[in-house]
Amino acid sequence: MTGPARAHQLGVIACHACGLVSKHPPAAAQGGCRPACPRCGSALHTRRPDSLARAWALLIASLIFYLPANLLPVMYTSIIGNGSENTILSGVVEFWKSGSYGIALVIFVASVAVPCTKFLALGTLLVTTQRRCRQGMRQRARLYRLVELIGYWSMLDVLVVAFVAALVKFGALADIEPRAGILFFGMVVILTMLSAMNFDPRLIWDADES
Ligand SMILES: [Zn+2]
């Protein structure tokens, strides 16, 4: 065993909600019910229960939802009578062709680059943690923090559609409406966020114990 002592070796447990470190209650004293934080009352556990299974399930669900998010139209635009429905990628192409490079780039980054990076990052974290991989634990902990950071900005794409819709509505000449694809995209964002939340980053360091 290398590195600093573990919480369970010291007989202490930390609260997820308020951060208080308290003495780990012995199994007999729990009387069948879950140990609770003495300060805030939330349930205490050394590791998130079923962390990997839940994170996997949510990640796979988000991958499934990513298909209709890309195949179904996300918005309907009608500029001077010409109506057309656009998927995410065809929308990017349309905006690029019409010279709105900024919007095209934002949509591409928010709806293709970021989600795909997230899928890869979460998949890597889950596979390596499950295999109790001991390589690059520090880097993987950093990767997890990056995934959490990205999470805050993932709804950008949904916001862009709302923003573009508002801009076009003011123009009065054109019409724009959201379509079903954007709902699936919203689901992808929510599911990947939940998957990242369910992944317990402390599991990365457990590979160090043998
Ligand atoms: Zn607490």
C-alpha cells in the first residue's frame, strides 16, 4: 500500500453533503438502518452504492438518446416562405453556408464535440476504474473534474436554439420552431450529467490497495 492512509483504515467516514468527517459507526451499532451524518442527517456511505453500475446504465442510456438527437430535426426554420427542418449537423452546415460562422461553431462544439468528448471521458473512467487500473490515477482524477466542469455548460446547445429562435422572431420575416430532436439532446445532457454524478471518483484510488 502506498500513499496516505485511507478513511476506513482510520475508522472515519466523510459526509457527501456537508463534508463533516465522523467516526465510522460499527456495523453492530447501526441496528440494520443506514448510518447518518451527525450534523446534517444525510446518509453516510464509504463509497456511493452501485456507483459503477449506475454510471454505466446512465451513460448507455445517454448514448442511445444521442442517436435520435442527431437523426431527428432539432429545429424548423422558414425564411421568406421556404420552410425546412434541420438536424444538428445540417443546421451547422446551413449556418456556415449563410455566413454565421460563430453560431455554426458554437452549435458544433456544444452538440458534437463536447458530448462525444464526454462519452469518451466517462467511458475511459468507467472501464479503467472497473479494471482497477493503476496507471495515471492522478490524470484520471483530473479527467473526472474536467467532465464535471463541462457539465455546467452542456445545455449551451438548447440555449442556442432558444436564442436563435428569439433573434429570428424579432426579424418577423422568418419563422423558427424547436423540433423533437432537441428534447432528446436535452435528455443526453441530463443523463451524462447524472452518470458523472453517480461515478464515485474515490473508486479511482481504490486500485492502489491490494
Ligand atoms: Zn453531513
